[in-house]
Amino acid sequence: MFCRLQLKGLRRRYEQFRQAGAQIVTVSADSVGALAKYKENTSAPFVMLSDTDRKVIKEYGIYNPSEHDGVAIPSIFIVDKAGTVRFAHVERTMVRVRNKKLLEEVQKL
């Protein structure tokens, strides 16, 4: 899984996100088995969805066919209850949006 450091930070701030009314859901091109193993090893409290056919990844426009058999470009989206994307951070490099910034964006909703 490419974004383990980001996920570690989300685990640390999980309760803050939950108190702000957010539900954290990850989507990965990894298999169900790989995600289950990750959840077991890290006690990740959030939902982790497997998108091995890349359907969701393609719908969000973050499919990267040139790397690792077509993984997603590292991205974070904040989607409101109506299904509208309210915040997006898409980055082809190792730059990640800070989890503190994500929490601030959630609190604006």
C-alpha cells in the first residue's frame, strides 16, 4: 500500500474525524486479502475498500496505468453526505496533504 504514512496519521486522528462527523473510507487497488491483512496488523478503525478492477479509481480520474499495473494516483477526497466532492488533493509525487488540514476541511462542512 502506497500511502501507509498517511493512513497512520488518519488512525491517530480517527476519533477527531469521527467527532467532526466524518467517516473515513479508503479505496485501494490492493486485494481484499491485502487490505484485511493491513487492517489486522494495524488495527485500522476505518473502512478499507478494494477496487482491483479500478472502477472507482477511474471514475475519480486518478487511474495511473503506467505504474504497478494501474494503481491510483495518490489522492484524498472529502465527499459530503450528498455525494459532492468538497475537497480534493491529487498528487503524483510523495507530497501528502497533512491530516490536520483534512480535519480543518471536514470541520468546514
